[in-house]
Amino acid sequence: MADFCPECDNLLRKKNENGKIYLVCKCGFQKELEQNSEKLNSSIQKKKIDLEKNLIIISEEDKVSVNLKTKKNCPKCGFTEAETWQVQIRGADEPMTHFFKCLKCKYTWREN
């Protein structure tokens, strides 16, 4: 949660000095945090656990492709299926660049 300076409305930054934690502002305002470190650490730990519960890790193999599949020979491994998509790389008056990605070895190449 962000705190703001009551004097100038700037964002207060944390500062650790002599084992105490302060919220300080550029204008000189300073406020000591009333929470002790155990309470602060338990709050941080709880937030971390909540985030980990909702975290989904997706590996490269698990990604779902939205690109079209086509019959195209891979120049690297010779496999006959590839994903395909188009990107406008040059000016609008130039043709689109056609990209392919082999479904077996994941090699990517392009054709103009």
C-alpha cells in the first residue's frame, strides 16, 4: 500500500535507519512505521503464499499456439508441418513477411 506525504502529497519512500523503518519524503517529512518487523514479515509472507497459490507456470512445451498450421518442409530437420503467421515488417506498400515455425524442432524461418 502506498502512503503519501500529508504536507506535499508526494509518495513516501521507506528508509531503514538504526534498525528502525521510516517513511520519508523529499520535502523533509518523516514518519516512523509503527509495525514491528515480525508483523511486517508475516504480512509479506502471507502475501507471498497467496501469490504462489495463484501462480501458474507455463513451460515452452505447454504454450498453446494460436497460429495456423500448414504443410511446409522445415529447412533444418525436414519435418512437413509448421505454424505460420504474417508480419508487416517494411513499409505499407511492401508485401507482408511470411513466418514459419517447425512443429518438431521449433526452427523459425521466413519468406517474403
